[in-house]
Amino acid sequence: MSGLKRLEEFTLADLEAVRLILRGDSVIDWHRLNFVAGEADEFLASQEFQAANPADRARMRNLRAEAIGYLRRHLDYPIPKPVENASVEELRQENQRLRKELRRAELEREILKELRRICEGVAAKCVWVRQLRDSFPVT
């Protein structure tokens, strides 16, 4: 039992991780890892990773490789090679581009929904006019 913790040594976070594993849930809160600009840097700093430190950068690359391997092996999740080989800065730029594209698509969707609502109203009025035009002739 040299490498194992005794129950008294478990932290609250350790107990929560065990609870999640036993329930079959993920020990990672995926929703909280959906960062917006700047939050990723804050998260890495809170984990005491420093982007300027070569050893930390090497560790982050190793963690990324392990995570990609896990996703492929256990979840059969396809990570494209360009994403796997991209630098953190390239991934940041791509994330920023995709978020901008998503905002534009959402705006376009809202515009189309509004146009559809307007067109349905116009179509209904045209049907009403056609039905009543013989009842009220214009002279």
C-alpha cells in the first residue's frame, strides 16, 4: 500500500472524483471547459502552468497527446490530424474564427425565422384577400 492513499488522506475533490467514477460520470466538468477568450489562460495559470516555461509547455503537449489518445481509444472520438498537430495559438485562432462564424450563423438563423414569420403573415393576408375579393368588389 505504499502508493495508495488512506481514506483519511482523501480530499473532498478526491472523494468527489471517486463518486463520479462509481456513478459512471466524467470526472471532468466538460461544460466548464468551454472557455471564451482569455479564460483558457486563466485556467492554465490556476493549474500553475506557465506558457513561458519550456517544461510546462512540454507537459501541456504531453497532456494533450494523452487526452487525444484517450478520446480515440475509449470513446472512438475522431480528432483530425490538423487539430492534433496545431499549436495552442493556432487552436486559439481557429476557436476565435469558429465562434465568430457561429455568431453569424445564429444571427442569420434569427433573420430567417423572422422573415418566415413575416412571409406566413403576408401569405395569410393574400389568402384572405382572395377569399373576400368577390364579396367586396372594388369599383
